[in-house]
Amino acid sequence: MVCLRDPLVEKVCELYEKISKLDNLSPSKDVDTLFTQLVITCIPPYPMDVNKLCTQIQDMRTNLIRLCGNAEGLLEKHYSTILGSYQKPLQHIQLFPYYSNYVKLGRLEFDLLSKHCPTPPTRLAFVGSGPLPLTSIVLASHHLTSTVFDNYDIDESANSMASKLIESHPDLSKRMNFYTTNIMNVSGEALKDYDVVFLAALVGMGIEEKVNVVEHFAKHMAPGAILMLRSAHGARAFLYPVVEPCHLQGFEVLSVFHPTDDVINSVVVARKCPRPSVDKSVIVCSKCGDHMFNPLSHKSFMEELAVEDHLC
């Protein structure tokens, strides 16, 4: 099998076998070591299109992404519990080992958002905020200092932990709200009020789930509102789901950015189209529907694109 002879794929498979045999994905020496090795393996730029890998490796990748998601959730709960034990949790937020990555990612996402939304949003939704809502905290503290953040998560305990982190902060406690619900149950009456919606990378870990969420946004978000998504490129797609522009029916893709440093996630910026979404059975991309996505009409898209091989 050709892809199994690829040294990077071989290494990822080796790590997957070890990770999948772990009894518990909560933070520990073994868990931390294996996931650190996985990230180190996948971070360097690597000429790979994971969509072209064989079925066996595709299945492994799907399972690995879910394991990564579960481990990430447990890591966040672990550190949210530690931070929540302090009287003023946010003064100790740098205890989280990847805090600096969130600072870099927050700056990147703010810079991209500002190019397409020069006026700071009045109200923003973050979907999949989790027990340690670092993106919302970083953006609200350093970049969008007057914006109201509505954080959505399906896990009530996660929201309870997240709320505890900001309740003692005099500013954020007034501008950050937490709602326990499946975003698919949030109607247009609520979604149409947001200038910007952020979708966390692990909301919809399978592409069908992700597309269903995007279709819901296309139906209910206000025309002209911005959707920010996280994706992955190259070998980093073994860690997170990939969102292609052709998955964003009902949206005009404005920017796609693939970092090459220790910020793992790619960032996609899209704007809700003024016209209704097309039939869900139609795949719309630059090859078959420039009314939805035409990179040649968006200079910023071409300027910001870090890697060329991103289209369907």
C-alpha cells in the first residue's frame, strides 16, 4: 500500500496504535508524551493531501481526530479545574501549557477578521467554547474589548467550569455569556443577531457533521454576517478536520490562511451570502459556481493564502 510507505504516515500510524491502546486520555505522562510526539510529527510543512490517502488510512485519521478531540477536552477540563481553584483564575491563565498558541491564534484571527469586518462586532457567538474558553477570553481581553461574547456548548458541566473562570473578572463577567444547547437547536431569531460567528475546530469532527452545522448557519445567520472556521492543512489534518471552501454552501469565502509555525489550525473567513443557500445536494466551489466562491474576485484571498493546494 503506497501511503503506508510514506515515512510520516508510517509514524502517525505507529503513534495512533499506541494512543488507541491507552486506557484513559486524561493528562498523564504517557498521554502527554504520545500527543506531543504526534503534534511534533504533524506540524512541519509536508506536501500531503489527506483526501487522497487510502481508505485504511482515512479511517485511521477519522479515529485519530476523535481521540485528539477527546484528549483535548479532558486537558481543558483538567486545567479549568486547576484555574478555578484560584480566587482570580484569569491571573493564572498562563498555567495552561498551550496558552501562547491561543494568543497567537487569537491575533491571527483578529487580523483576518478586521480586514473583512473593520468595525468591531457588537455581538459575537463562539460555538463549542468548552470548559476553558481561551479564544473568547483572548479576543475579549486584547482585541474585541467592547464586544459581547455568547459562548455555546452542548456540555453543561463545561459551561459551568467556564463561567467560574470569568465570574470574578469585573469586565469579562459582564460581556461573556454561556449557553448550554446544541447549536442546531438555535434558531434564526438568535443567530441573526450576531455580526460574527466562530465555529470551533472540533464542532462536527466528521465532515458530514460539519457541513450540517454550516448549512444551519447558512439558513439562520444574517446576510453579510461573518463566519470564522478553523481547519487544517497538510499533515496537520491528522489532528483536526479539514474544511474546504466547497463545504461552505451559502457563504462567500473571503480568506483561507494556513500557518506554518506552531499555530496548528488554519483559518477560514466567510461571509453569509445575501441569497438563499442552494440545494444541499449541489457541491458549489470555484470550479462549478463562482457566484458562491470566486478567489479571483477577492484579492485578499490570494494575498493571504499560505499554501496553494487548498481547493476541492
